[in-house]
Amino acid sequence: MRRAPTNQIVHPMNVLDLANPEADTGSRTLRRGLQVLDAIAACGHQGARVVDLCRAVGLERATVHRLLATLCETGYVVVQGRFRYVPGPRMRAGLELHHMTNLAVQLQPVLERISAACGDAAFAIVREGALSHCIARQVGSHPVQVLVIQVGTRQPLGVGAAGLALLSALPDAQVAAIIATNAAELSRYGGMTSERMRLLIRATRERGWSIIGNHASRNVLAVGMAVFNTQGVPVAGVSVASTLDRMPRARQQLIAREIRQAIHNQLPEGLLS
């Protein structure tokens, strides 16, 4: 039977190279740094104190301080106030990407059901500040598909049906701030104005779903609806877009019912976010 080299200890779950002790030291430091990152991420915007981190990861204060110095230097952690540490820009970027991927995975079956029912393309967006960000799309079976946006498209929140539905579901103060932020850009979308946006929001709230046409794309009309998370907070929007002649009032209402039913069936408790 072949024997392991004398300079290695072989274990089913680990190989420790005794000829290179620095490799194990580096791995241990990396694991500790990742543990600290996990603990900071778990605290969210509230931030974590050094004493909290020591307790969470089981390390001495001096070790935690050394790890935090490196994490701050590389942008994964930043100091909030004098005593708390929160995710830095590099860590937030990873968390946001994971969050959007998670939402896209949850919303894709909703889009598939909607698109199968109506034959047209369906879209899902989330909010990024004052913008909408398309995170998922499903092409339908109808010969003419109106692909108004692609996954990754960003545009002012409200100029598309999904974004209008999500914007309309937000509190008034947030709606006002978003419209003010986007005011200078709105005219690029079919002559949209702040006043026109407010009228569309009012109509969407009264109806329970959005309709918008000839703004983000000419000769196109879309129907949209907001999607809420498990806490009842609006975090996404879904929509169906087609040509104007394929969207009479009766079909708009039919598509709205299909969207509502798909959300209810696929996400009965809301989005996990």
C-alpha cells in the first residue's frame, strides 16, 4: 500500500502541508476574516461593535482589530460613527448582486406563467434609487414580441409599466423625491413630464395596476403590477408589453388578472428579500 509522504499529515477532510506552514496560517486568517465579514453583514445597517464581533467569532480583540484594519483598507468594511463597522462598497456590491439574483430566480416562474397565458413578453424590475433595473425577462409565443427592455436595462422609475406600478406603491414622500430626481430626464421618454407622471400614479393607485403607452417605446402599450415582499413592502414590478393594436381595454384587464393570479400562485407569501 502506498504511504503518504512523511512531510504531510493526511486527513479525509484536510491536507496540512508541514513543509509550508504559511499556507495554513494564511487559510486560518482568511477564514477568520470571512467570519468577521459574515458577522458584520448579519448586523446590516445597524453596524457591529468590536465587542460584538469578538463575541460572534470567538476571537481576541487584538485579532479582530487587525482583521478590521485590512477589511477597511480594501473597502469591504467601513467605520460608521466612532464605534461601529458596516459593509463597505465592495461588500455591498456583492450583497446587492446576490439580492437581485435571488429576486430574479423567484420572479422568473411568475414571468413564465404570465407569458404562457398571454403569449407576450413579460418583464420584472426592481428599484435602484430613482431608477428601475430589469432583472428578468420571458419571451412569449406570439409571432410578434415587443422586447422593450433587456435584462440589465436601467431607466427612470415610472416610464415603464412595471416601474410605474412599483413607483405607485411607494409612500408619497418617496414618490415625490423620485419624480424630482428624474424630472430632467423624463422628457426623453415620449415627452413624459412630472405632472403626467403624477396623473399616471393616481390612476394606477385607483385601478390597482398600471397602464402606460408611447413613452418608453413608441406604439407600445404595457400593463404592470407591483410585487411585495413577505413584510408587505413593494420591492419589484412585473409587466407585459405588446403593440397598441393588440392591447384593447378588455385585453388590458385580462392581462392584469393573469399577472395578479401568477403572483398569487407563485408567491403566495410574497418575495423573500
